[in-house]
Amino acid sequence: MRLRWLVMFILALTSLSSWSHVSLLQISDYHQDQQLLFDAQLELQLTPRIIDAIHHEIPLQFVTHIKLNRRDQFFIFPYNTELVGIDYVTELRYSRFYQRYTLHNLRNGNVEHFNQLNDALKTLGTLAGFRLTNLNQMHSGLRYHIRLKFELSYWTLPAPLLTQALIHPDWRLSSPWFELPVQTGRRR
Amino acid sequence: MKLIKHPLIKQYGWIIILSALLLGALFLMSRILKNAPHFTESYIALLIFTFIGTLILVTLLVRTLYKLYKQYKQGVSGVKTTIKLTSTLTLLLAFPIVILYYFAISFIHQGIDQWFDVRTEQALSDASALMRANLDHATRDSLNMTLRAHSQLQPLLTQRPALVINELRNQLNAQEVALYQSNGQLLAFSNAYGSQILPTPPSDALFQQVRQRLSYAAVETLNDGQQDIIRILIPVNDLFSNQAYPLQVVFAIPDNITRYAQSVRLAESQYHELNYLRGPLKISFTLILSMVLFLTLVTALLFTVQAAQNLTRPIRNLVQGTQRVAQGDYSTKMQVDRDDEFGVLIQSFNDMIQQVAKARNDIKINHQQTEVQRLYFQAVIRNLTNGVITLDMNRRLRTINDTASDILGVDLQSHVGERFCDLMDDTNNPHLKPFFDAVLPHFELDVLRQNELKPWSEQITLQHQQQQRIVLLHASTLPSIDQKVGGFVIVLDDITELVQAQLNAAWSDVARRLAHEIKNPLTPIQLSAERLQFKLAAKLDDNDADLLQRMTRTIVDQVETMQTLVQAFIDYAHTPEMQLRLLNLNELILDITSMYQSPDNLEVIHTQLDAQCPMILADSARLRQLFHNLIKNALEATENITQPQILISTDCHQQADKITISIADNGPGIPEQALNWIFEPYATDKPKGTGLGLAIVKKIVEEHNGRIELLNPNSQGTCFVITLSKLNADGV
């Protein structure tokens, strides 16, 4: 695991230039049935190299990191407590035979086919009514943050590509952490 | 534990283990690259492990090379051989490895390129297109069949769907038929496998599409690609409610078609994937192969260095051993821990050093014995009263004793090693000419051959520092092991005193005979002459009487002269027993000189006496005679001098154990040629005198174990120096 963290640190350093490929169009939270939900829309701009790989039927896996943190303070030192942490993987692949793009959510097993890549990417970047936690778990007056991050998983690339992905910045598809402040007791 | 501590394991073990692990990692990486997706996540770990392992090996290599460099700088024995061996073996290894690497890279690139043959790609595309066309055709047929059946059964489908749905499925020979309301609620369905299996509802998007009066027909894959179906979705219009009821018909595609389609799809998919990965594959294989090459070279270099060091270790030990032996440490013994030729060599070296040490010890003992013998002979030669000189075959001085130097009057010790004849050429040694004239002819090779190496003897006379030495030479050749003549030995025998003693003995004998034969008749002759004078003087006339008187007077005078001469001979010849008594030398000298001082010559005789002179044990009568003779000689020598001066002095400090007495005058001196015989009997150039004065003086001096010599013969005047031993003062 340490090794993995080391590599991730190196990759994070080299992937700073690629944050602009993932942008947040919209994010909002709301309450429904005593549940905290949120919607988000990400715009994904894949590099030609990644698109080329997809069209050569290379399956790509994207990881969406979702966290709900509570901001606490110990004396004058602020810190975050993670209440919810969800990481789920979505696989995007193209079938030349069927001439369609397929999104496969490995978390819930949903599969969707698309004729256009943009449609698939739009669906990939859409989180609608994502249930985070029960409102009973949250306390009024405290500050909460929804944090969202989206990235391409390098580790699941085919081995030959992995070497290239470690070197080439075109494969650094990763967003920064997007944050949405949430306060209990009011609806944004 | 024993195995781990084994030298081979210690030297090569870690390198072997690390290299094996790295090679294993690289092998796994190559397998992953080929087709092992389940290890893909380990690829990076393996890659990093490989880099770290290679880095460790490189560090080991750098450390090893640095150690070699340090050893080279320190001049450690064997390191140059190690470097040469390592360089040679590395070159020998690297050359074929690099060639192999080049060809392997080429083959890999060509092999990967050959995977993507144009005909294969075309065949795959055609097969895919064919399969797609087939499925499209089936899809269109299915759609058309559904549409035709729908047109035939349309009123019933909306009015009594439960009745006709089964008939529709049988008519279409479909796997499943389902009719939904526009909101997606299932109205009726029929399944070939029974009514227990509910139909799979289409997605919301498809419902939306049908609500827009659009049909849907497509091949779909179910059960994770295990089954292909044709899904047909058409709107069934209800004329009364004007609603579109989605009618879904699912046609099963035969298994063989599905299998072929999956096969073609999979092959095409893999082909395209591999085609895309062609470049990265080449790079990855090149990287792995380069790592293998690098790993092989580094490992080979490490192995080579270690092997070379192992190979040169016995050589290094041998060099260190020889260096210790060269420094004189013959106790060196190296450990024999090998059973190969080096072990035999080390054992032989140990044996050899043992033999050398033993031989050296024997030589040392022999040398010590020789040295003892040499010192023994040197001591003998040094203490010999004879002079001894040895020469080597090149006539170089080898051994000289002090007596030889004394006899020859040259410090020969400072000339040891020089050529003997060089001494002859030395201008400081002209007095040695008779010596060389006598010796060198005998050392000529021709003479040596003719004389057959016989010893020879010869007497020579050397003149040095107003002294005459009579030397008897004995010479012979020295033996040699490898040559006939190993050198020469010359024995010098100073026989001056012996000859002098013989001469003195002869003179004493002559004196005794003279005294005996002449003295006895002299008195009758004198008495007869006086009697003749007395008896005949009155009987003769005046002239005759006067003649008689003169004649008898002459006879008496001559007889008295002869009596004086005879008395002198008697004195010289007579050696009375010494009457040694303690006497004060200064008082004796003052007493004698006072006898010669008259009012006329008060300023002639002077004394300069050392008041510190001790009493000496001597015969005062003999010393009186000695001083009388010398003073008398001095007075006679200064008779014709305007201001005659005679100085008598004593000195106790010039020599520690000697008393020096000098009697000097300012007379004409003694000619140099007279020096040889001045002290010999009857050696006078004076018209009057017996010629025995100085001989008697010398005799008295020698009787007192003293020495007399004449100084500064060429300067004005004469100076006799008498040296008496202080031992006399102690009564010894």
C-alpha cells in the first residue's frame, strides 16, 4: 500500500496540468425523506490519446470519490471528520462490433449503451439524486462539506499502457476536490 | 546457518538472490504484457521493485568499483590483475550480450509487427462485417415479422391482449412477447419457457422512444455476453385511447450464431486493442529487455569482479607473502585453504620459504662461524709482531695489521680495497719504492707461473723519517677454491734491531779483543820508552838527546792516545751491571753542567729544566757519562761559533709516561748522510776522537730502556732527544 501511495503521490505531482480536463458544471444538495442527497454534473474532456484508446476497445475505468466531512476544531486547530466515504468505479468501453459505447457501474451493476461518446461521457459525469446519509446523522449548527473528485484509474489500464500512462501527461485525467458546503436545517 | 556462512554464499549469494528475484519480476512483467490481465495491478509494483533492485545492484557495483579504485590507489597487490581480468571478461561477456540484445529487440519489434498482418486485419473486419450484416438482417426480418403480425392482430392486441399474446409469440416464433402500457406497466406477456419467468422490461429511454411512436430493433447481449437476443420494441396504437402501447418481442439468436458472433467480436476487439497497444508493447518489451540487459551486465560485472578477486586472492596472498619474505620475514606461512593448483602453489611456496629460511639460518650460522674465525685470525694477525699484508688476485689490499703499517710507515688501513700499486704512485710514499721494487716483480703472472707459486723471501732497507729500517719480506700465494691463486700474503719482519744488536755484539767483540790485545802491551811500551829516555838521555849529545826525547815523547803520547782509545773501547764493550738508584735528573744535569761552566763560557751552557720531573731509577754513573759525552760533543761542535749556545732541557709533560731530555747546540749540525751511522761505533768525522762517544751514549740509553734520536738535522745546530720511561721513577 505504501508503494501505491508513493506512486500516487508522484502521479499527483505530474497530473496537476490535467485538472482542467474535468470541470464542475453544477453541484447541489437537497433533502428528501430525511435523507441528504446531491446532484452534480461534471464535464469531462478526454484527450485524443484517451479517445483513441477507447475507440481501440481499451476499457477504461473511472473512479468517483464522494465524501461527506464534518469540520471540527480542537482548540485553534481545525480538522475534518469523514462521515461518509464512497468510491465507486464506472467502466467505459467501446464495441466496434456493436458500434456502441457501454457504461458499466461496477458498484450497482447498471449497464447502459450509447451510440455517441459524448452521451456516454455526459452520463458518466452526471450524479443525480445521490443519497449520502440520513439527516439524523447530522447536527444543526455544524459545518459539513460534500467533497467530490473524479479521476481515471491508471491501475486498471492494460500493462503496456500503464508504463506509458506513468510517463505521458495525456493520461492524467483527474479532477481536484470539488467542495460543497452543507448546513443542516436549511435547504440550499 | 552453516550454509549461509559458506564463502560462496557470502560472496555470491545475495547477488544471485537479488538477480533471480529481479529476473523473476521481469519475467512476470513480460507475461503480464503478453496476456495476463489478472496481474496487471502488480505490474507497477514489479516495475518499481525491478528499479529498486537494479538500483541496489548498481549501488553494489559502484561500491565494488570504488573499492577496487581505492585498492588500486593504495597499490594493493592483485588489484591490477583483478581489473584486467574483470575488464577482459566483461568485454567478452558484454559484446555477445549486446549483440543478442540488438537482435532480440529487432525480433521482438518484428514479431509484434507481424501480429498485425494486413490480411488478418482484413479477414477479421470482413468476418465482423459479415456477422453484423447477418445480425442486422435477422433484426430487420424480426422487425418486419413483428410489424406484419402487429398489423394482423392490432385490434385484438389492445382489446384482449391476454388472448392473442401467446398466439403472437407462436406466430413469430419468439422467445418472449410482452405488452406494456405507455407508463411501462406490464399488460400481458408470453414466454417460451413458461409464465413463471417475467419479461425483462426495456429501459426508460426505450419506453420514451416508443411513446414517441418510434420503433426499436437491436441485437442485445444478456447474461454478461453469454446470450444474444434481438429486442424489438414497437408502438401498438390504441384507437380508442389514442395511446401507444409498447410491444416488446425478444427473439433468441441461435447459440451457434451467438458463439460465432462473440468469437468474432472478441477477436476483433482483442485485435484492435493489441493494435493500439503495439507501440506501448514495443516500448514495454524494449524496457524489459533493456532492464534484463542492464541487469545481466551489472550482475555479470559483479560476478566477474568477485570471481576475479577470488581468482587473484591466492596471488595476492602470494605477493604479500613474497613481500614479507623480501623484507626478511622468513616465518611467513600462508594458509592452504584450496585444493586446486593455487593450493599446490601456496604449499610449494610455504615449503620453499621453509627451505630458504633453513638455508638462510645455516648460512647465518656459517657466516657467524666464519666471522668468528675471521675475528680470531684478525686478532692473531693484529697481535703479531710481524707485519702481515694480504692481497686479492687483483692486487687489492684486503687485510693489514698495524705492525705492517708501522713497519712501512703508512696507514694502510685507510687504503683497504685500493689497488696495491696505487700506493706506489702516491707521492707521499716515496720511501716505499724499495718495498714495491722487491714485491711487485714476484706478483707478475709470468713470474707466478715460472716460480710455480713458491714462497720467496727478500731483505730490504727502508729509509723513512730519518730512520733506517731493515725489513725481511716473506711472501706467498693464498689458496683458492675455484682458482689456482686466491691472493697473496706478505709478511714483513722488522729486523733492524736484530741487525743492530748483531752489529753491536760484533763491535763489542772487537772492542774486547782490542782491549785485550792492545791495552796490555801499551804499558810496557810506554815504560820502555820512558826507560830509554831515562837511560840514554845523559849519554847522548844534545842533538841526539833532543831527538831521543822527542821520539820517546811521541811514543808516550801515542801510547797514551791508544790507551785512551782502548779505554773507550773498553767502556763501549764493557757492560757493567747497572747500579740503579733513585736520582733527581735535574740535579744530575745541573751538577754536570756546572763542571763545564768557567768564567770564560758562562753564557754557553743553559738549562731549562722541568721542575715537575719526578725522581727516576737510573744508574747515575752511566748517565753522567752520557751527559758528558753529549755536552763534550756539543762544545766541540760549537768551537768555531762566535756565540756558542748549548741548551739542556727536560720535559715531563710532552708524553704522559716519558721524560724527554734534549741537548741542543747551534753548531753546524750533522749532515743528512751521516744520520745512518751517527750512532754506530767508530763513526766520527772529527780528526780527534774515538768515534765511540755517541755509540756509548746510545748504548747507555738503551740500557735504560730509553730512546735517542736526532731532530731537525737540516736546520741550524744539532738536537739530541733522549726519552726515558717514567717507569724507572716507580722503580719498576
